[in-house]
Amino acid sequence: MRNTVSPYFFLLLSILGFAQIDCSDQRSGNKTMSNEELVARGKYLANFGGCNDCHSPKIMTNMGPVPDTTKLLSGHPEGGQLPPIDTSITNSKGVFTTMDLTAWAGPWGISFPINLTPDGETGIGNWTEEVFFKAMREGKHLGAGRPILPPMPWQSLASLKDEDLRAIFLYLKSLKPVHNKVLDPIAPNMVAQTANKGK
Ligand code: HEC
């Protein structure tokens, strides 16, 4: 009887075990990030997520278009001329885009990547984090309106955890504000007349 180990001993051991796991978790850096760290992570995610591909105006080089770093993420350039669009392509569910990837014609009409800089009038300066989260999670314009049009990959952003989505939002808010009014989308039945008016 005296040689048997008390069941409480095992209980104590397991509690100690848990306590140890808990400590090592804290040591592995599970702390909340500072604002600066979040902005840096947001930049990293936005670069990897290809936001510049569609939302940044481009400069043409011998190796093709590269983002114009003076207007990063400011969207389809205001006053930019749309090239003629062959509507037989878009009517047959094909897609047409410009060299800088800032205008996209397809069966949904023509969509224009928006100005993601924090300009109050033309960008996301007045957006709250709640609006951004709702828009990216539910795929609705401004979080509550019409469906967000292709090829905006909101479905990929929807799968990010809260901290990463917040990091992207804080990074966008930290950008240099660029005043650039992006066109509203053009409905499918208006594509021919809008895109071919210069012809
Ligand atoms: C393949 C092109 C493409 C890529 C890549 C892309 N976007 Fe977009 N984005 C668009 C287009 C086009 C629109 C406009 C859609 C519309 O008018 O409904 C848009 C719209 C948006 C909007 C506005 C949503 C709303 O409420 O109307 C936000 C915010 C946004 N993009 C953020 C991002 C972020 C952040 C990234 C990078 C992680 C990104 N986009 C990558 C094409 C793209």
C-alpha cells in the first residue's frame, strides 16, 4: 500500500505538463503584433497577393509593364483611354484586359481596379476596417452593395485570418494618398458603345 503512487501525483504531473506547454507557447512569440509590425506584414501579404498587378498603374519596360512606384495601388489611371474592345470576345465569355491590367472586360461588363490608397475623396481614406472586412469576406461592394466583380480575387482574401486581413488594411492606410478617380464599372450592354467610341 505504501509503495503505490497516489493518483494525485499523475494529476499533478499532467498539470505541470500543461503549464509547460503553455509557457513554451508564449516563448514561441504568440504575442500580438505592434502597429508597425502589422503594416510590414500587410505589405508582405499585399506584395505576395498580387495587389499591384491589377491595382497599380504601370510603366512599360523592355520586360513588360512594372508597377509605377510613385502611384502605387492608386487604381485604373484617371483619364486613361480604353482601347477598342472586340465584343464578340466578351459576349462569348472571353476576357479582355489592357497592358497595365487596370481595366478588365468580360461577360460582367468592364471592371476597374479601385484606388486602394488612403485618399479621402477617391481612395479608401474613409473606409473603416469593418467595411474592408465585410467587402473581402462577403464579396459585396463596400461590404453591403452589389457583388464585387471579377477578376478581383476577394475569395482568396476571405480565407485570411483576421490578423492578416487587418495587416493588409493597415498597410493600405499607410500608403501615400494618391488623388485618382477610378471609373465606375460599365454594364455588359454598354461595353460596345463605351470602349469603341474612339474608333
Ligand atoms: C486580377 C486583378 C486583381 C487583383 C490581383 C486584385 N484586385 Fe482588387 N479589384 C480588382 C477589380 C477589377 C476591382 C473592381 C471590382 C468591382 O468594381 O466590383 C477590385 C476591387 C477591389 C476592392 C474594392 C471592393 C469593393 O468594395 O468594391 C478592394 C478593397 C480590393 N480590390 C483590394 C485588393 C487587394 C487588397 C488585393 C491584393 C491582395 C487585390 N485587390 C488584388 C482587381 C484585382
